[in-house]
Amino acid sequence: MAADLSQIVKAYDVRGVVPDQWDEQVAELFGAAFVQVTGADAIVVGHDMRPSSPGLSGAFARGAAARGADVTLIGLCSTDQLYFASGHLDLPGAMFTASHNPAQYNGIKMCRAGAAPVGQNTGLADIRDLVTAWSADGGPEPAARRGTVTQRDTLADYAAHLLSLVDLSAMRPLKVVVDAGNGMGGHTVPTVFGSLPVTLVPMYFELDGTFPHHEANPLDPANIVDLQARVVAEGADLGLAFDGDADRCFVVDERGEGVSPSAITALVATRELARHPGGTVIHNLITSWSVPEVVREQGGRPVRTRVGHSFIKEEMARTGAVFGGEHSAHYYFRDFWNADTGMLAALHVLAALGTQDGPLSRLVGRYDRYAASGEINSQVDDQAGRSAAVRAAFATREGVTTDELDGLTVATGDWWFNLRASNTEPLLRLNVEARDEALMTKIRDEVLALVRA
């Protein structure tokens, strides 16, 4: 097929419908282009459980080998397991996944050696342009020496590395319900948790890229209803929900209540700062006020960034930060090549809960200090116009500050909100936080009235 990549090459990855928007022929060209742009003589490739993933990743490997690179195939893996392999083997890597997108989608997350991200400004645009050119003129010339393709299992090494980063020796027995959403958590959790004093209650661990039970996106409240009910029914200490490629982890307390990713960010930051006193912690601009507060209380330095993993990873590298967290349940660790791993965050939660007697709700309560709206999406054709109307309505109020680091952020001493345009849909995304529920509701409704006018 002639490749029209305008719809599938995103800011940080490749993603589209298979075979309508891309297929194995295009994947093979991506493999060749990835090797040319990175200059790699060896790479590592993994894939998730989607029906199209083995074929696409195999085609990518063929394209890479034809350009002279030796390819290590690690087979079924989570995205953070691929990052581990890239870091551990010091090789550029490619992960075939579409995360939480529906079954007909697939994609590629690419990184340089040491799990350094590949985005539009760090090679992805060059890869796109090469694939487009080769698609039009019959493909690249094969290299003088064809690379080898070998297989390697990295699951045990991945689990051992994660377990080496968290002290779980004093942990009391815990009962944990895990909803893998038929995604890669069903592959990684049994090995990672296998040696721990955990009674594991598995939900939807069967690898099935058609997602027969629910979408593998735990940030949508509809997708954690089963987990919440099961935690209560089992009398479990907590519940964990992973997304399709198992790089994000969402936490549910013993009452079946969702724990905000901001509270998890603050909890993990506290633990990482105990190991690295005075360290820097990255947080995006729509995490709770509690995150920078807790970081300062623990003697650390909070740094605020735009939303998105490439910005977080850039700031992690620039500042030498020990940890970073996002409202979307992505958690980044210096000890994990600055890459994101929900599994490591989950182990920190187990360690924190397992070394004290109280329930999880009490533990995270100290980090959950404000009333938050969560992300509210509004379909808006004129995103810029509606944002300007909101800015005009609030700009002249006493005590208000505004900034445009990422969308529009408006703040006072008692509340803040951020209004951001979606990059891919005609949506405005609103997040509001305030000192109490009534004030949050008032500000939320006022902004929404302007957005939806």
C-alpha cells in the first residue's frame, strides 16, 4: 500500500487502524527507517497481545535486519518491559502497541538506547519522511550485510530489576485484586508479584487484544467498576488496574474508592526523596497542589511541566530528577532510565502500605488535600475562541494569575483551573481544583458555562 502517514504518525508515536491505515508492508519500511535514523547496528523489538501485533513487529524486524541491524525479539511484553530491555541492553527499541485504543488499532512506540524517547523533534519526523519516500519509490536498498534476528525472554530480568528498586522485605501479607483488562498486566504481574507476600486475586488476565470485558483504560471510571466491586467483595487491601500495554497503573483503596494519581505521585515522591534527599520531582501542571506541597515538605524541589511523556522525560533528563508523575497515572523513575513504569509505582504502594498497619485510604488521605473535578471534556468547534472567552472573563478579577505553559491556567490562592485543547479531537479539557467541594463546583460550573456557551 502507498503510505499516507499524515493520520498515523502522532507527536510521540505511530498509531492507526490495521490494515486500513497501515499494514505489515508499512511496518517493514518503519523498521528500515528506524535503523537508518538512529544509526543503530542492533535493536530490540517487543509487542502486546493485539491480534495484529506479532505480524507487524515481525515485519518491522525484517525491515531493520535488511538494513544491517541485528534484531533481538523479546515477544510479548508490557511497554515498560520494552523500556527495560532498551535500558538494560543499551539498544534502541520499538514496542508494538496501541495502549488502550480499540482492538482494530495498533501502533509503535520507539526509543533510542537507554529508553530515550523518539518524538517528532527527536527522529520521528525523519522516520516518517523516509517511509513516505520509500513507499513511493519501491523501498530502500538492502545493506551489504543482512542483520540477524534472535529471540530473548526478558520477563524475569525485568521483574528482578523492578524488585531491586523497592525494599519489600518488611512488608506484611496483603490481599490485592488486579484487573489487567485482558492486557499485558496479565503477562507481567504474576512474575513480578510471584515472590511477594501477596494473595493475588486476578481479573481478566487472559491476553486478548479484542478486550472482551471492558476497554483497557483505567482512567475512564466505567472501566474500574468491576475492580471496585471485587475489592469490596474480597475484603482486599487494595486494587490495581493496568491499561492495555501495562505502563499505566490506577489504584483503588480498600473501600473500592479510586485513589487519585496525584496522591500516588505524592506518596511515591515521599519515598523517592527519602532515598535521594533534596532531589527534584517533576509534575505536570494538572496534578494537584498537594504534589509540590508534599515535595517541598520532604525537602525536595518540585518542577512543573507541560502534559505529555516527552516533556516529562526531557525535564527528568535536564534536571536529574529522581521521579516524575502525571495526572494520567504515568510514573517516571530516574532508576528506570527516566522512563515510565506503572508496575514500579504499584510496588511502592505495596511497600508503603505493607509496612504500616492502617488501611490504604488512611495512608493516601494525607496526600489528598483538595477537591478536584477530574478531567471534563467538552466538544467545541472553536477551541481558541472559547478559550479566549474564558480568559477574558477571569483575567480582570482581583488576585487572579494566568499562564499559558500548556493551554490556559487560571489560579488564585483558593482555586485553580486549566483549560487545554485536545491535539487530536475538537475537545477542550477542563481540570479544576479548590480548597473545598463547594468552591470547586462553583468554579467548574462557571467555566463550563463559558466553554459550552
